[in-house]
Amino acid sequence: MTTVYLNGQYLPRERALISADDRGFIFGDGIYEVVRIIQRRIFEWDAHAERMVCGLSGLRIAFGEREVAGLKGICDRLVSDNGLTDGEATIYLQVSRGSAPRIHQFPSAGTPPTVYAFATKFTVPRELREKGGKAITFPDIRWARCDLKTVNLLGPVLARQAAAEAGAYEAIFLRDGMMTEGAATNAFAVIGGVLRTYPLSNYILPGITRKVLVQLAANFDLSIIEEPVRHSELPAAEELFVCGTTTDVTPIVELDGRPVGNGKPGAITKTLQDALAARMYEAVNAAY
């Protein structure tokens, strides 16, 4: 039996019922986070919590810093109740504006948000990490607040479906001729020996793993520039990789049917893969 959390209660998944009038369902009016659990510990919880607070504030949902901080205890309980204390797991956290009659403007003050969370066992796809995957490019026609992690994910859904139909792992978004990010990841390219990624703005999600990798790159004296990569530059990229909470550092070895570099994961990608793994797992081991 899988236990989930919904509005103050821990319930079997099949008994967790959300109103058909919930604004998350009707409008996609909500914010979510996915956190990685390693041996009961949440990796980079503070960064996830900070991003969630920013997102909820951006949508003006009445669920502030104190309430978000309280979600950490819910994560711990879900890990325990679902027998996920060994190995790895992920937890999905979602807060919508709540249930109310369908009108576009906000419901009346005092309408309680809907808070939902569930945990899932996670297995690292080691072959994909080691050998790399394929990607396609896809037009980035999402709304202009990609920095808010909203539950409205139609853009990424359509992009990932196009990738699946092409036998690829990920879709790389292109906006105004520039690589922004992946459909469910942030993206980096190595061009002329320099690591580049789209700068933080309203056009990309401020990824937690992205943030960690920028910090780690400095430890290895890697030249990194937060500068857009033009679509026309991608064929000359020596390396390309995507990253995320469940993606870690995943090499992209083929883009739009053409090999990236020599068609194998590159040295900079491997360096950051190893550095991220050390950060993730050493942080856990140090706690024991």
C-alpha cells in the first residue's frame, strides 16, 4: 500500500481525492517541487525550499516560508511510511491555490491551498549516465515565466513526446535561435573548451543541480560562462549534457541525429558527473 499526503492527512493513494474544482486541475494554478532522497536524507533541501517559496510568491499563493519549511517533515514521514529508508527515492510536492468556483481571478481570501505529496522509489539509470543519450531540438514556445516551477507543463510534455517519438531521451528547447534548457532539465554545452549555459532569467528554471554544478566547476578551474549557445553553434559542440534532480549529469552524445563531439561522453562532463556524485553521496555519508 502506498501512503500519500493530502491536506493534513496521510492516506492510501486510492483514498486521496482532490476536488474537481481544484484550481491546480482546472487552471494549472500551482507550484511543485521534486526532491531527491538518499538514505533518508533530502539532497539540497534548503535550495528546493527557497525555490518553492519564490514560486508560490510569484503566483501569489498564500503558502509562505514557514509552511514550506513544514513540508520537510512530511517528506520524512512519507519516506518512513512507504519503506524507503534504504536506497534512493524521490518526493513530489505540490501546492495549488485550492478549490473554488471556476473564475479566472483569485478565489475569495481564506481559500485554503491544496497540498499534496507522494514518494517513489528511485533507481539511477547507470547505463544512460555512463554511455549518454540522444536528444532533439524543439521550439521553446512556453510562456515567459519558465523560472516558476508551475504544474502547467504542456510545453515540456509536447517536447518530451516529440523526443520519445524520435527515439531520444530529451528535447532541447530553442528560443530565438538560442538553446535555453531541456524539456525537464537544464542544459550545458562545451564549445571551444569553454562550458556554457543559458543565464538565469525568466526563460529557464533556476535548477538546483545547475546551481550545484556552477559551484563545482569553480573547484576544478573549469571555464564556465553563463551565456546562451546559438543553435548554429551546437554542431561544433565538443560536449553536451543535461542535469536535474533525477537526471544528475546525463551526457547527450547525439543531437538531431548527429554525434556530439566524438559521440561519447566528454572529459568535462565526466568530471562534473563525478564531482556531483561525490557531493551527493559524501553529504549523506558524513551524516552517519
